[in-house]
Amino acid sequence: MLRLIFLGGLMLVCLAAGCQKGTSKSTAAKMPPSEVTNPPKEGELTTIKLTPEAEQRLGITLAAVETRSIRQTRTYGGEVTLPTGASIVVSAPLSGTLRSPGKGMPPAVGATVKFGQPVFQLMPLLSPEREVLTPAERVRYAEARNAIATARIEAAGLVEQAQVQVEAAQIALQRAERLLREMAGTKRTVDEADALLKLNEKSLAAAKARKKQVDQIKLDDDREAGTLSALPILVPRDGIIRAEHAVAGEVVAAGAPLFEVMQSDPVWVKVPVYVGELTEIDQQAAAQVGSLSRASNTPAVSAAPVLAPPTATPLSSTVDLYYEVQNSAGQIRPGQRLGVTVPLTGDAEQRGIPWSAVVQDIHGGSWVYETTTAPHTFIRRRVQIRQVVDGWAVFDKGPPVGAKIVIEGVAEMFGAEFGFGK
């Protein structure tokens, strides 16, 4: 009897332990691994509601998403190179000793020089028996005199050409002003004629300054005695001193390289293109050149295609396209990497919006504000911009065609949403 009572109590203890274990497992399964209090709803986070007064004060203007026939483009990486013949090496026409061109030092490497500017003075070395020139030195000396004479003729011709252009621009401006007074012309024509006149006047001033500099070059000699004065070594073109192979005070032989002048305006941009994509590119159209990291709203410069010696890279299966970029400010340097956007053949219907409708956050994300069914209520939606063409932003991901979005007052609405606007 006692044995039965003991077994019954043991079974009750086991059943109670089993129930407690099952209850603890059920409770652990129901408890979440984490708990978030007051979770924000995405719809409420990106929705903004304005009063009619606030909407009028911010100048909100709406427009619909639409499709347009846009020229397709593709962006490649390009490398800045010098055009053919952009670098000239100047050599010594005679044997002699180099001297500074004046009181100062010769232009250093990297200095900007103008056509006809003296870099060195070359004092020729004469025959030891008599202070006369050898026949070879006489030939080189005559060539130097001819070069100086040619430079003077070219400088005078540039002045006359610039003077004619100024006179023609003055006549065009007077005609445009007369037509405007007679209500037969436009103010735009007058402004264009005035701008052309100012540009020609600056060209005339530059031509006169160049002629004055060339006229100051003197090359005196005594033909009978065969003696001569110091020979100026002039810059053959506008550019930058790329390298110097001699210094003032050095004795150089005839034909020895003295310095190298590099022309950095314009420059070429070499664009390697995969051969399989070459037929898709419009090789006769101009490209847009900018930095590699440029955003859609950063300025780019137009680059015209140029004829260049054909080059290719077999290992990467690419061929090279060349474009010419104006570099009057000298901001583009040889060897620099740039982003080149080339146009493709044919147009395509693409969905887009005005670029003024896009606002970017601190992380680089692009957003637009789309209207909702509720009055004066807008929702901020993300867009993925592909390209911007003439103020029109083409996007892949964003509102559908026909959706009403804000195109004016976007920045003010963005500030109102995050608390730093009015």
C-alpha cells in the first residue's frame, strides 16, 4: 500500500515538472527577440501637409511627369592628351653662350609665355683667328634674321586684320541700333553686336601689344667685319615652358636643344570605347566633358570630335575616340582623367521631369514631391536620375507618367518638412 502511494506521488511530481517545462517553452516562443516602441510609419514620415497660405507663400507650382524624345547618352572615362604638334623644342641656331634676356631671369618651367617673347640671349662664338663668322654660322644667322622679319610681318598683319574686324563690328552695331530705333530690330541683335565689338577691340589690343614686343627685338651686325651682337632666342608660339635643357651662362653648340614650349589650349581627350559599342555611338556629334565625380547639376563643357591618328588597345578590346576641348583658363592638364558623355545614335521616349523639381539630401539621394488625393498634401518620393539634358531630368525609378509633382518651391518645401524652413 505504501508503495502504491509513493508511486502515485512520484507521477504527480513528474507531471507537474513536465507542465512547467512546456509552459516555459511556450512563453519563450511567444516573446519577440526585440521590441520597438512607437515605430514610425513611412507614409507619415515622407508626407507633408501645407495650409493654403503656406502653399501660396512658398510659391508652389505643379507639373505632370511626361515622356519626351531624348537623345540617349553614355558616359566613359577619358584621358587628356596634347594635340599633335602641341609641343615645340627650340634649338640654338649658333654656337655661343646663353645669357638672360634682360635684367630678370629666364622664364621658369611652368611659366606662361607669349609668341615672340625672348627667353635667352645667345652671344655667338666667333672664329679664333678673327672675330668673324664661319660660313655655316652666317647661314644660321641669316635664318634667324628671316625668322625675326617673318614675326614682324605676321604681327603687323594681325594688327591690320583686327583693325578691319573692329571697323566691321562698329558698322554692325550702328546698323543694329538704327533698326532698333526704327522699331525694325531687336534688343538682342544690339547686344550681340556690342559684344562682338568688344571682343574685336580686345583682339586688336592684344595684336598691338604683340607687334610692339616683336618690334623691340634688335639684331645688329657688321656684315663686312662679320661680327654681330647677341642673338635673341624667341618663343615660337603662345604656351607654357614644359622643359628647359640649358641655363643662362652655359656654352651651347649649334643645334643644341634649349627649351620646350607646350601649347595647352586646346587639348584633346582620348576616350577608349569597347569595340562592341562603337556602332552605337554618334561619332560626328559633340560630347560633354566634366569631372569623373560630377553630379547631374554640375557644369560640363562641349567637346567637338577631331580627326586623329587611329589608336586602339588590343588587351582591353577598345578603340580610341578623340575630342577637342578649349582650355583657355588652363584648368585641364595633360594626363588628367575626365568623364566624357557621348551621344548615341537615335532618340528614345524617356520619362522625365524638370530638373528644378529634384532636391538632393546630404547623402546624395534625389527626391521629388508628388501630390496626393488629399488637398494641399504632398508625399516625398525617391527618384533615380539617369541624365540631365537641357534642364530636363530623365529618371528610371520614380513617379509614373501623369503624376503631379512640385517644380517650383521644392527647396522651401524640403526645409519646411525638416524644420528649418518657414
